[in-house]
Amino acid sequence: MACHLDIETGDFLSFANWFFDGFVVDWMVQDRINQASRQVAEAIRRVEGILRQL
């Protein structure tokens, strides 16, 4: 079973975070981190399900 985890913030967000270092950019980066966290939690649930089946 394959899981796709995408946690890259992208060139624009990396540059904007460095250049502007402001609230909006921090919020955008935090949103990406939260998305990645949800993806990791989902992958963990899938692995645990597979382990239970084994």
C-alpha cells in the first residue's frame, strides 16, 4: 500500500518567509506544516491498520 506525503513548502513560501518574515507568510507556512501533520497521522493510521491485518 502506497502513501503520498507532500511536505514541501515551495520556493515562493521559502523566499517570502525569509524576505518578509511576517504574520501572513508564517500563517501560510504553518498551514503547510498542519497539512503535513495530517498526512503523517493518516499514514500512521494506515500502517497500524495493515499491522492489525497481519
